[in-house]
Amino acid sequence: MGEEDGLGFNPRTLHRSMFGQLALITVLFVGFGVYFFTIRPLLSVEPSGVADPLARTATRASDVLSRFAFAEREKPGSGDDLSQDPVLREIEAHNPNFRYFVRVNGQNYRRGEGTPFFISLAFDRLERQNLSAAYDGLCLNTARDEVGGRGKSFLAYADCGGQRSYYEYAGIEHPTTTAAASSAQLYGKFIWSYGGLFLFTVGAAFVVFAVILLINMLRIRRVAAMARDLDPDALPGLFPERGLPLEVTPLVSALNQMIVSVDEAQRRQRFFLSAAAHEMRTPLTVLRTRLEILDEGPLKDKLVSDVRRLTDLANKLLTLMTIGEAEDAMRDTDLVTVTGRVVGERETVARKRGLDLRFEREVTSYRIRADPGLVETAIGNVIDNALSFSAEGQVVTVRLDKAGWVRVRDQGPGIPADQVKALFEPFTRISTRGRSGFGLGLAIVKSVIDRHKGAVEVSAPPGGGAEVALRFSPLQTEGDF
């Protein structure tokens, strides 16, 4: 996992998120419940001895031997072969001193060396006295744990109505693997009986809360994504307030109010600049006309040049303010034709300055959906800049490649690296070779490119100079989808 996961969480600040706080509270609550409902009862209640793996092993041995003794007593020969019993064989594998002795109806079944408890404790003499036959209705039964020897031992004697059975075992010192697993299962059941309901309740509640929280977080992230992609120059409609948590609605409402305020401020700014630029054109035209009737001389030339520059500024401001307002102007356009026309219009100017303006193309046609007037303006501004910063005898090349890039390259002084980032900001001027401008040409280019969802790049090619590349996306047809 990186700094953030798929939902935008930063693990270092997870405690500040609603989901992290919910998870932390759940962990603390579950920890308290596990102690209070599971660990604490286990500390105060002694589990049944059957949970002890060694005791469980001894119990399994008793079960096998008692079933065999009962079956043989009821019907001789019906008992299974004790030497092949899997339980006894497993016990033997873990306990080399294990032995057993079974006597039913005068028949002996045994395993292991040593004197059986049946003889050492005189059960054989008791059998010879035949008390149950001497006293009608008498039943003798006895059972003893830990009779003697190493490990766990046990014996059981039964004599009722002349039917006698006896079995014993000794030497169980180590539990079997099956017994240990069974003990763990029993212990787990014991824990679950105390804390299972609590854990299930907490887990279900956490899942429900988490699902509700995640759904609301996805809604919040949708609004956040819209805000992150917000373009101040092209504000969208208001963000939806319906379907959001009540806790977040005031924030979204405040954001919508901010959008309305910013949009209104932009409208006033655009209106002021457009109106100012438009109103400046008439008096500037009148002023230029009046200057034309003055006597020829350096002062007149200077005044006419200044008026021309002011008129150009007004025209560029008006162009910058009106980009993107006419939606119907977008139509199928041939980029080769538009670029060729722009280059042709500037060939005369280039020749007068002693420059070689060339147009190279890798395709004969390249269709785009665009406003042809704006595309001409953008390409023309880039070419004008290249011509402006080129010296007599140099070459300015305009090349249209197969990918739709219009690349304008000059052999001028180039663009300082520290000014590239601010190059497309309004009123950013690059002054080299005594050239200067208002810094609106490339700002208009950037606005046109943004309007067409294209791209613009500035680079310093080998050999000096600068290259400005404009990218226009090709026109999509039904076959492209």
C-alpha cells in the first residue's frame, strides 16, 4: 500500500478519518467484550477435566475397553479385535508403557507386561467366591481411577447375576494427537459459548456501520472529484446537495455559494474587459484617422505606431474575452487548410523582414472539430511570435505531423528556462533583441487550446531557437467508437 489506498486514506492520519475512528472504537469495544465475556469467565470457571488432553486420552481408552467388555458379556465373540483397534494403537504409539487387561466370562484379553490389578488387588479371589450367584439379586460394581503405577490408570469390575466383566489399563503418560485436537475444539466451544453472541453482534453492527459509512464516503468523494476538477475559467453547474449526509450538506452548500460568487465576479470582469476593449476601438480609430492628416515626420510615425499598438491590444483583449462563448462555431475543420492559409497570409510579412517562412506537412488532410477562426488565431499568434524573435536570413518552419501537432520552430534566441512556466499567462512578456509586446498572444493561444481540449508544448530543439507545438485532437467518427 502506498501513502493512500483506493479510498484516499493516508495510513498515518487514519485516526482522523470517520472510518478509522469507527474501526478504532470497534477494536476497543471488541477487546473489552472479549475480556469481559470470555477471558474473565475462563479465569473464574474451571473447565471440565475432559478438556485436559491426557484425561481425554484416558477416557477414550475407557470407552473402547468398556464397549468391548459389554459386547463380550452380552454375546461372546461379538467384540472387536482389541489389538487392531485404532484408538488403542494410537495410544500405544505415544505410550510405550501402556497396558490393558480385560476378563469377560472367564476369558482374558491383555496387552503389555506386568501383573494386572485384577490379581494384585484380589479381584480373582472375589470372582472365585461367586457372591452374585450365592445371593440372588446381588450386583457388585466398582471403578477406581489412578490405581497405581506410572501415568493414568483405571479399573472397572462388574458382577451381576453370574455375568462378570472386568477391564483395566495403566501407563498412559502422554496424550494422543487426536485427543489434543479434541481438547482444543472443546476449549474453543467453551469460549464461543461465552463470547460468541457478543462477537457476532459487534461484528454485524460494524459491518452495517461500515457499509453505511462507505456509501456516504463514496458520495462525498464524488463531490470532491468534481471540486478537484473545477476549472475557474469554466465553472460548471452547482454541486448536487441531495443524497449527501446531513453533516456534509452545509459544506457543499457553502461551496455552491462560492461557485456562484466566483462566477459572478468572472462575469463582471469579462464584461468590463470586453466593454473596455470594445469601447477603446472607436476612439482609437478616430485618433488614427486624425493622425493621418498630419504632416509627415518622425513624430507622426511614432504616434501612428503607438495608436496601432493600442488598437492591437484592444483587439487581443476582445479576442481573449470572447473565446469559448460561441458554442455553434465548432464544426468539422481541415487543419491542413487552416494552417496553410495562416502561413500564406504571413509570407509577405516574412519576406519584407528577410525571413524564410516554410510550411511542411506529413498529411494531406487532418480533420478536427474546431472553431476555425480561433484555430487560425492561435496558429497565427505562434507564427507571429516566431517571426518577431527571428533575425534577417533565418528560417521559421511550420510543420504539421501525422499526430495533429502543429510545430512552429524558429532560429531565434530561444526562451529562457525560468520563463517557460509563466509563458502562457496574460501580460507575461519575454524581451529579447529589443522586442517587446503586451504578453497576450500566447495567453490567447492557451485559451484556444483549452477551448478545444488540446495541448501545447514549448521546447528548445537542438541547434538553438524555440519550438512551440499545438495539438488538436482528430475528429471522431462513428467507426472510432
